Amino acid sequence: MSQLYYRRTDNSSYRDRIPLRIVRAESELSPLEKAYLNAVEKGDYASVKQSLEEAEIYFKININCIDPLGRTALLIAIENENLEIIELLLSFNVYVGDALLHAIRKEVVGAVELLLNHKKQRGGMQVPPILLDKQFSDFTPDITPIILAAHTNNYEIIKLLVQKGVSMPQPHEVRCNCVECVSSSDVDSLRHSRSRLNIYRALSSPSLIALSSEDPFLTAFRLSWELQELSKVENEFKYEYEELSQQCKQFAKDLLDQTRSSRELELILNYTDDINPLEDEGVNDLARLKLAIRYHQKEFVAQPNCQQLLASRWYDEFPGWRRRHWAVKFITCIFIGLLFPLFSIFYLVAPKSHYGLFIRKPFIKFICHTASYLTFLFLLLLASQHITGSKARSQGPPPNTVEWMILPWVLGFIWAEIKQMWDGGFQDYVHDWWNLMDFVMNSLYLATISLKVVAYLKVQKKSLSLKKC
């Protein structure tokens, strides 16, 4: 019984096994070629040089042979970062192929420099067909040295390539209908999308932006915005584009961290492209900060250095405001709020005077605007209660005192919206939903005033006709 039992077990285990065999044949290496690659692996300069010299004379060794891992002698030397062996192999005109891309991926700066300065000579030894077939390459055709270097974000390698005058392909828009984009998408849509993603991943490299951009802040802002918009269209690669967008935002924030003084910070935040040298250098409009807000750069705006400058601007004329007692702050705000009519008159009569400039301070302007709007709401409450006149419930009553007082506020709101549209442009004005809400509110105010005027005129016209009769 035991014998039968064991036989069944053996037969069962044999039937449950999967036979294995090699389905992809590898090129066989001769003993001399194995010794040659082994010498390169160990960094034996003398043995490698002897093998290369014998190959030129006796042709018994193919210096471009590949090991079972698909590596040539040059790739093995690059992986081991043996610059002497690399220089020796290049001097004997070995096949380079994708060696530069491999050196960039391994971030071997010395090897990259040697390969960039290497001038290919005519002739050479036999090259295995697998090395010439692009299908067996580790890199897709769209991966260029500068793109791969930007992916690794290696500053030294990117600098070497930029100094050699390399260029970066300009990515087309997602909805581009040019012949190149349409044909590329029809042939292989995945490769087309991946190619665009690889280009944007390279353009988002902080080292590349710092090296090649004259205005790295503006480049980071625009690229971050463009990548965020791409994430909404390219849903399959949404996470990758959002990650690249966040990388650009973080780069702008980290770059702002390098400011060492308030003077440097003001120069950065007040910088604009259309600087007029004839204008006063003391103009502080925070153009770069406004641009960051426009491109939704929250990290840049929330950066501590930026926030400290904004706080100093906000509490201008009030040094040490944060350290004061809350009761002193409250009394000060109430006092300034009660004086807002006088400040407003000073600003209208003499805007360049001391008091006219005082109301332009951000903190004072905020208190005055708050007090003004609270007064406006109080007048609206009085007008809605109809407590200012005996003819309030009659048809078409004339405007009372409260309604006449409300009219300047409505005109002021309309003028503020017109001024904002003029300063920022119609496109930026429309894209802000708060402005659309203000437009609707002002339209309702104007509609209410217009209906009251029409009702009053109709009543007056009817009363005149009755008197004539």
C-alpha cells in the first residue's frame, strides 16, 4: 500500500510540474570575448587595452559584443563609472549607440562629458544587429538627451547639454489639428500622449528652468497653469500632470525662499516685464504677486517671506500693531471708522495731501470701506422699513432723504466696477465670479432706481392731466 501511495504521489507531482525552456536565444560569446567583458567589468585597464589591440590585428574579438544582459563593454564601463575604460573604448571607436542616454540616466557626469566630446571616426568593428534595431532600445524615439537629463534633474548634465546648443521640442496643444499631430495620434495614440507627457516632464525640471529661463518665476507660473489645464483634458494622465504642476509651484516657492533681505523681496514682487526706466523706481504695485494670484500660485503667496512683506504693507503707519492690546485695537478701528466721511472728502478734494494719502493705506482703506458698507446697509434697512415719510405707501412717491443718500453709494459701486474693469482688462474681470455677482447686484440697484423714477414720472404725468381736466 505504501508503495502504491508513493508512486501516485510521484506521478501526480510530475504531472503538476511545468517544463521550462529558453525561448529567446542569446548570442554566444567566445572565451576571448568573455574575458574581454570580464576585464571591463573589473576595470582591468591593461587587459582591456590588450584585447582591443588584438582585435584590430587578428579580428578574433568583436569589441561591440554584448553580454547576456544586453550590455556592451561601453555600457558596462558606464555603469561602473570607470572613466578611464570609457575613454579607452572610445579611442578604439567602439559602437556608441544609446550610451549617452545610459550615462545620463545613471547620472555619470564624466561619462556624459566624454561622450559629448567624442568624435565618431569612420569605419569600426562589426556591430550586432540587436544594437541597431530601435525596437530593442531601452528608450523610446522621443527621448532625447536633454529630455532625459531634465527628467533626472541633474544640474551639471543639463548645463553640459545646454552649452552644446541642444534644443527642446515645443509641445503642441492637446486639441491641435496639424498634420503632424493627427498622423502621430492615428498611428499610435499612446505614444503620442506619452511623448507630450515626457516633454512637459522635462520642461518642468527646476534645474532646466533655472538654467534656461530669463524669468524663472514667470516660466514656473505659466507652466504650472498650463499643466493644470492639461490635467483636465488628458484624464488618463491627470495625476502625472497635476504632480508636475505642483512641482512648478513648489519650485517658485523654493526660489522665493532664497531671498535674504526685504530689498530683494520687494524687487522680486514688484518686477514686471514692461519696466520703463523713466518711471519712478519707488513704484510698489506688487505686479509679480498679482501675477501669482492670477495663476493660482497659493504656495508662492503663502510663503513666509511674502506674507511678512504683505503684513508690513498692510499695517503701514501702525508699527507694532500686532503687539497692542485688543481694546486699543478695537477703539482705534472704531475711531477711524467714524472718521471715514472726512477721510473720503480729503481724498476727493486733495488726493495727494497727507490725509489723502493716509486713506490709501491698505489697513485704513479696509476700515473705511467696512464702515462705508455698514452705513450703506443701514440706509437700505431704513429705506425698506418706510419710516421716513407719510407718503411711503402711495403710488409713485418722490424720493425721500434716505433714498437720495443711497444714490451716491450706488454710483460709487458702479464707478468702482468700471475702474476695476479698465485697470485689469475685460477678460480678467469676467473670469472672476465675484465681479459677476457685483454686476448683478449693481444691475438690481439700477433697476430699482429706474422703476422708481418711471413710477414717479407716470404719476406726475397723470396728476397733470387730471388738473388740466
